[in-house]
Amino acid sequence: MDQLPKCDANYVPLTPINFLKRAAKVYGNRLSVVHERTHFTWQQTYERCLRLADSLRSFNIAKNDVVSVLAPNIPALYEMHFAVPMAGGVINAINTRLNPNHVATILRHSEAKVFFVDYQFVQLARQALQIMMTSESISSKLVLPSVVLIDDIESPTGAIFGEWEYEQLVRKGNPGCIPYEVQDEWDPIALNYTSGTTSEPKGVVYSHRGVFLGSLGIIIGWEMESEPVYLWSLPMFHCNGWTLAWGIAARGGTNVCLRNTTAKDMYRNIAQHKVTHMCCAPIVFNILLEAKPDERREISSPVQILVGGAPPPASLLEKMKPLGFHVTHSYGLTEVGPALVCEWQAKWNDLPSQDQSRIMARQGINTVALAHMDVKDLSTMISVPWDGDIGVIHPDGYLEIKDRSKDVIISGGENISSVELESVLYSHPRVLEAAVVAMPHPVWGESPCAFLAIKKNSEGKSDDVKEADIIAYCRKKLPHYMVPKKAEVSSGDVIQPLFSKKPVAEKAWGCSPTRVPSSHAHAEESCAMK
Amino acid sequence: MDQLPKCDANYVPLTPINFLKRAAKVYGNRLSVVHERTHFTWQQTYERCLRLADSLRSFNIAKNDVVSVLAPNIPALYEMHFAVPMAGGVINAINTRLNPNHVATILRHSEAKVFFVDYQFVQLARQALQIMMTSESISSKLVLPSVVLIDDIESPTGAIFGEWEYEQLVRKGNPGCIPYEVQDEWDPIALNYTSGTTSEPKGVVYSHRGVFLGSLGIIIGWEMESEPVYLWSLPMFHCNGWTLAWGIAARGGTNVCLRNTTAKDMYRNIAQHKVTHMCCAPIVFNILLEAKPDERREISSPVQILVGGAPPPASLLEKMKPLGFHVTHSYGLTEVGPALVCEWQAKWNDLPSQDQSRIMARQGINTVALAHMDVKDLSTMISVPWDGDIGVIHPDGYLEIKDRSKDVIISGGENISSVELESVLYSHPRVLEAAVVAMPHPVWGESPCAFLAIKKNSEGKSDDVKEADIIAYCRKKLPHYMVPKKAEVSSGDVIQPLFSKKPVAEKAWGCSPTRVPSSHAHAEESCAMK
């Protein structure tokens, strides 16, 4: 048989832009994006994206040009995921937690043509642009991006920054414009910056094909049915919300935008919009679990949570269930996008809850959209046996990451997994948060050091739990060499993201700057860039 | 930004073979294929496919060589969907309802290298091969395929046909063989023959990429969760079971094989294996609904049915629900594979049951894996307004096919849809089956003629419903010009597929041979080839 000839009738480049076109046609009158008093239907979202795409062309955005944006999870950021590629450009959603130096580095490295800035991040953006001007004025290649302000859509602040305001661009664009037609599914659609812990941010390019397949993979792996109501608790600047910025359109869903992931705002939106799905890191579990009574709202039907960034501790999983949250564990990285889902198997339904939590803490299996998953030796790139130290593939094919290689603490020749140790610390009834790092030790080379946030007791006190109690607890549960030599306990009054502890760790214990106090991929990223 | 370079780390050809590899790893001990007393796990299925692929190489199967098979829905046919492409070949599952002439045409046209034949179809295969020899002996290009018998795996009949038996090939193959590696996702994986109503069969080539995307599209459109138990009521020779021959592996499902779609066998397997999903044409609804009491089994949890080939009549939909069947309508064609699914929308949940049935009878919307769906004028290939006569796209984007163009009856200049007329006939409480064709008419040019199978009344009689009753019924429901001028009523004792009536129609009424008594795509195919 001969090779098939490709033609328009049998070959179309894969692109998630078609998800939006399809949603506008099929779910045209259904809510697409909701944010406080702002509501759009899929037909409106499509039209707004066409208008914005048209306006972007007046900035001379051409194929493969980068459009950067610094914004929280607001409707504008969602729309830009379609509008920018519909103008032929590449969207670059910048982590809002970065410092001006890193933002400047990203703008310079990506050669961004346009820079959209939410009104809350004007100062950060201004500083970044100043750094660019200062450092680049000595070179001949000074190219500053055009700047567009994204003001509050409901109550404009009137902030003055840049040449245009977002809604102005939407209004002036022609909704009848013909969007850029994807010629090659390998064309870039998004640029996401990640980093190790010490290096400059690294750019990762996503193609139309890649995010099309990634979206379908996560939809199937998570078993997301049609018309989900999706709460944007996961920042869109993390792998474009694990590619769900496009995926929600594929399912005709409703995007519930969220400026801040406070307990009150999350519960309010979940109850008000009957949220069915959300994604987050385990740290958000703490925010939900520790909410004050007046911040909570009853959840009428189960909310599916896809959790990633760090394995969800068993103790948290068991507490989330009674509140109405059904957790699935997922794993990915900026370089790949969503990759693994810990797909639940019916045979596990009758296991004791502790075993279920252990199984669910595993990173899982490759989605159907990812061809292969393996653990290799970094030096030789040869597959290791399925019982490797850092990444373990269980006999059932599910991957468990015991630790990131740089988080392994080597104490007297013994490898200690900071994640394993953290998971024991989490099992302590009074531990709210736990983070383990390596500290230098004159005898053992390195020793584990724990940072802990302690929950209040019934008398409102948290200082009754001492370092010695924690160390004694670990001695009962762990081999001697794994027990932390130091444990810094503090009040769990204020929920602090784990990564905020890194400076403390460095100051107090002189910890190696190549290690961070958690294997939390996203936390680590943010941490490294702070 | 520059174009991305493709490399092994970021680009892998799409192929459904990976579904099997993944199922073997993740669902290794789960039931993959069940047929009566035969049970395989996914690990076993993978090993058997590797063995068969290895054996196929001894037939010198190389890239793009065709392997034909004539078999019902048995484990061997399922395995061949993976084993043949794992040897680099192209699977060609032949419709078992064809006559020897057509089978010979397909074998010749596809230049099949190997021909697998189930023991029940030895006579058909033998005749086809004889036709090939006779007609080809005069040409110099006589290439007969090697023949492999597929005997009954549980109770071998000892039939002697061909050089090998299927299980022999599985046994002698090396399970450690390295399967053919797909170099280009555009490589062919399957060859399916279809036809219009008068022409020779036409070959349709499916690529690895095409069936990969098609499978994911139908999984998402049908909302098929993981670990389905799938009853093979739809022949695998129809678009490879609407690509689900591969799709079930993608979901780690269990394939319940079925040699014959009798009511008894279907109910027995549904109850025994707790079937969750099945596909079929509406004719199978009749088989299930008209089952005798001793053939029925109670259905403990809902069975999802994807129905295609013809719009499901409202009257049947309403009867299926109480039995435990939840119906979704789908539309496809051999040239495309599964294309549309009538995705249910929450806003329809509160509509009256009659409106729901009308909505569900629409062909639906393109799956996320299909970029575009449209209705065009055949002569100009220009899109028609969304209110076209034959294909209608409703304002909500859902397609309804009023009729196939060749089934439209033109009577005195008025277009009459045979499908619309059939749907009115189906609403008659005593009509079991209805088929409408055009008959020549001296005044009107053409007139509708109905063929009806009548259900028995409480006294076991069906001859109390006369032609005049049917015509009177239609007069009450339809404009005068649409009422059938003739209605042939017969007993509904024996369930007969609609297409079996075609010869009657031709003989009795001299109906145009370009029309068939149903818009049923699969029935039509079979009909045309008989």
C-alpha cells in the first residue's frame, strides 16, 4: 500500500484554538468566564478574543512574536491564551511572584513585543522595565516592549501605565477579523519560564500540537466530563494552568476566575458557582482546612481536586474527603506540561484508607497523550531498575518520586529523602506544615533539619510542642540516621507557603543554597527566583 | 522566536499501539479480553500480540502490507488490531456479511499478503479465493494470500483450511520480539472497505495518527471513564468498531467478545460481566426490547449505549431507558471514523421526554479531535445556510441529517425525507420496524412506499393492523403529499434487519436501485454488497 497523501480533507494541524471555536458554536450561550460581577458566554469570549487578536496586529505582532503578561487569574489572562495565538503570537505568562530582575530577564530573553500588566503589578513591571533600560542602554540592541495596562474591569482604578488599556484594545478590535491560521502544529503557542534553584530562568516552548494533546491527556486522565465549573485556584502562569487554560474550553466549561487564593474567596466561589473542578498544590489544602468558620461554606456536591507540585500528605487527604473534596494526584513539570495522573483503579476501593492515601501520593502513570515514562540514570541516560532510589516505578507501573535528586540529604553516606521525612512529620497530629532541608554537619557531612508550623491546641496555644517532642516522635517512627538533628518549631497562626522559609533556613543553618525546603516543584521555582 | 527543533525527547509519532503498551503496564492483571470461557489479562494480550506480530514476520509482512481477516467479534480479531501493525502491517477487517465476489474484490484490491478466516466463514472465504483464482489466472499478476484458519479457541473444530491455525502462530512467535516502530504517524494502520449503493467496495485508509485521535475523541465525547467493561455488539469490521478496538485499551477496559448479537447472548454477557458500555445500530435496540422473558436478565447498573448508523427513533429511546440503557447518539462514516457525538447538555435535563428524544436523534457535534464539521453543496462545495434541506445545523451547532441525499423522495416536486416519514411510522404503537423507499408513480414521478413489521397484539396476532390503518395514521400526522401511497405490513415475529427488505422492494415495487429502504449507513453498505 502506498503512503497516504495529505490534503485539507484528511489533515488539519492540531491546535487548541479549535476548542474555543467549538465552544462558541456548541456552548455559545453557556458561561465561559466568571469573575465577581463580570460574566461572559463562550460566544462573547470568542468575540472578545477575535477583537483582541485584531488589535494585537496593530502592534505588528507576527508569527512567533512573544506577548508577555503579568497578571493573576483574571478573565484577561484567560482570554490572552487564545487571543495571542489567534494573532499568530506566543503567550508568555510570567510568574507574578518573581522579582523585578527575573521579570526583566524574561522580557529580555523572550524579546517580548508587548507586555500586558495587571494594575496590581504595575510597580513590579515598572522596576523590571527600568532594569532593562539601565542594563541595555549600553548595548545597541535595546528593544523595550509596548506596554498595555490591564485595569480592574469592574472598578477601573485609573492607573496610568503604558500606552493602552486592555478593554480599549478589546473594544477597538474588529470581531470579524480572520484569526491567524496555524500552518504547522509544531508552531509555538506558549513560552513558560522555569528554573533550577540557582540558575537564571529557562524558557520552555509549547507547541500547538503539544498543548492540544496535553489538554486531552489531562481531561481523560482526570475523567473530566463536559460542562465542568472550574475554579482557577492554580495560577495560569504555571504551565498555562497545566494546559487547562485551553482544556476547559474543550469541555465547554465555566472558568471561575480568582485573584487571590484565600480560604474565603475559594469557599465563596465554590458555593456560589457550584464548582466541580479545581487544581492546586497541597499547600492549598491547608488553606481550605484551616479556614475560619465564617470563611467556610457548605459544599453541596463533590469538588474534584487535581493536586500537583508535591505529593499530598496522607493526613491532609483524609481530612479533605469529609469536606466534599475528591482528590486525584497529578505530576508534571514546566518542561513537559501535565504528564502523569495517579489514575484510580477500582481494585483499590476496598483498601484501608491509609493504603489508599499511600497509593494516591504516588505520581502515577503517563496520560494516554504521553507515549512513555521512565526513570533513567542522569549520568548515563540508561533506564534504572524499577526499584531506583529517587524515582521508583512500582510493579503496577505507577511512578513514585521519593525525592528530587537535589533534595536528597546524604548523611554519613546514607541517603535520606526529605519528602519521606516530611511525610512522617505531617503524620504528627499537631503539625500543620513541615519542610526538611540539609544542614552542614561536622561529623555526618549533612544532617536533616526540619522546619515546622504547629497547630494551636484547644487553649489556643502552639508553644506546647517543642523541638524535643518532634525529635522524640521521629525517633519512634524512623531509623536513627533519618531523625532530624534540629527542628525549628513555630506557630501555625499564619499560613505561610513553604518556600517562604528558605531565607530563614539559609540564615539560621547555612543550608546549601542548591537545596530548598520542599520537593514542591512550583514552590521551588518561586523560591529560587525570590 | 525560532521554530522548535523536533527530537526524540519532544516528538513521538502518535500511535494507538502505545495504548496497549500502557494497558499492559498499568492494568497488567486486569481482564482485557473475555469470550465465553476464554479470559486474558492485558499483560497476556500484549504478549500474545507480540508473539503474533513475530509470527507474521515469517510471512514476510513488511511495512504497509495488508493482512485481511474475516471473523466475528472474537478475541483473535481484537488482538489482530494490535498485532498486525506491530508487525508493520495494515489490518483489513472484512465485513462478514459480504458475498464471495465482494470478498474476492477486496482481497485483490488490497493485495492482501495473509488472509485470516474464522472457522464459521471458511466456505465464504473458499469461494472468494476460487473467484480470485479463476479471474486472475488469465492475468500474470496472480497473487493469492497465505491463509490462516482461526479455529474455535475453546473447542477446536479441526476444520482444515489454509496453512496455519491462529493459536499455532501465537504459540510459535517470540514474545521478546521488538515490534515495528512507527516512524511516521501518517503510516497506515487499517484499511476499511465501504461502498455507495451501486459501486464496487472502496478502500479507506486509516493512519496511526487518525485512529489515535479518533479514539481519544470518542472517549471524551462519550465521557468513557477508566476501566469500562465493553460489550462488542458493534462489529469490529465497521470502522474498527468505531476505532474502539484501540480505544478500549486506552481506558484499560475489558473487551467482552460476542460471536452473535442475539438477545440472549447480549443480556447474559451484560449481566455476567457487568457491562458498562456498548455500541450498536438502533436495530439492536429492537433485539433487546423484543427479547423473550427467558432471554432477559436484570441489569444492575446503567449500560451506556453509543448508537449510530441511523437516528434512534424516539419511541425506542423511551423504551430503552427503563431497562437500564442510557443512550448517546453518535455519527460517523467509514471515510472518517467516529466524527460526531450528540453530547448531552445539562440545560436539556428538564425538557419533556419527547423533546429530549428529538434532541438525541440529532447527529451532534464534532468531537474535540475533529477540527470542523459543515454542510456543503455537493456541486459547488460551498457551505450552505444552516437551514439546508438534507443536513441541518441547528443554531446550537448540532447537526441533524434529515436524510441521505439519495434517500430523499421527490414527489410532484416536493422533497420527502424517508427518515422523517420512518420516524412517524415508528411512533405508531404497533410498528416494530419501518422502512420507506421511493416507488415510481405515473403522476407524481415518485411516491413513498412503506414496509412495516407489526408487533403482535395481546392475542398473539399481528394481522389486525392493515395497510389502511397505517395510511390513516399517517394522514393524521403528516401533510398529504408525505403520506405513503403503499404500505406493506408483515408480521414482526422474526426480527429482520431492515436491509433484508431491499430485494422485496425491488421486486414488488420496482424501486430505484439507487435507493435503499433506510438511511442506515451500515445497513446500506451491507445491502449494496449483497
